[in-house]
Amino acid sequence: MSKDAAATRLALVQAARRRFAFDGYRATTVRDIAADAGVNVALINRYFGSKEGLFRACLDRAAPDRDAAPSGSDLERALGGLIRHIIRSPTDEDSMQLLLLLRSSGDEVVDRIRRETLRGYAERLAGAVRAGSPDEIDDDLLVRAEIALSVVLGMTMMRTSTRVEPLASAEVESVAVPLEDALRALLGGGRG
């Protein structure tokens, strides 16, 4: 892929992320995305095959724990990476990507993609808790990882799309410490 093609793909993904995150899948048109990216609408089909393919490309880059919870990491490393990833400026591209996971599309295929993506994130987070050992991931741990992911997504929504104060403008450390405590309690083993 040429440098120009890579730049065009990136521009399309960034424009689509913003549109899908704030307008939703159904209300977003490929013409809107192409116009925002400053390219011809035909390039969406060329690079992504369809609006659905572009949406999938946006979700592929929306992993809150992809870098934060690599296989083989321990709980502390996973939490630190996850928190660093999500506690950024509310206008940060990563926060917008997470918003993609919050909006219902009304499209069965896209909603299935969203569910699969969220399930994969929870499985990777649970794998990080168990130091990458998939044999040790039981339903209890997976439920706790899904709850932790829900906390992260809810906090992201409150900081970005609804801008609930004082959370929306809180300093990073003011959010990171209690969030880490909550996630550690969820992922560290339940009651006790």
C-alpha cells in the first residue's frame, strides 16, 4: 500500500470514528465520512468493501485493552495500561473509539460485530489477569472482566459524550486512583 493510500485509509477511519461515535451507525452515511475525510466516496468501497467493513476497521482500533493487557501480563500491568489508555483528554481519538462501542446501531450485523468485539476485549483482559493462561479463565472471571469493561465504557461516556461534571474535567490523577481501585477490586478476585 502506498503512503498516500495509507494516509487516505487513516483519514477515512478517523472520520468514520467521529461520525459513528457521535452520530451512530445508522445516521452516518458514507458520503458524510468521505466528505469529512476530503476524499471520493468510492474509496470507502475500495479500501474497506462497505460501510460495515469501515465500521469493523474502526472497532479493530478501539481496543481499550489491546495494548494495555497483552497476553502474559499481570494484573497491575493490565490495569495500568488500561487506565492510561482511557484517562486521556475527552477529545482524544481513543475515547472516541470507545464511544463506538456504546451506540446501538439498529443494524443486526453491526450489533453482532460490536458484541463480538466487546467479548474479545473482556477475554483479553481476563487473560491478562490470569497471566495469559486461557485454561484458567472461568465464567466468574469473564463476568468480572465484562463488568470492569462496563465501568470503563460508562466512565468514558460520562467524560466524553455527556460531559458530566466534575468527572468530565477532572484531573487524570483524580480519576485514575479511584478507577484503579475499582478495577482492582473487580478483577482481583471478588469478595474478601
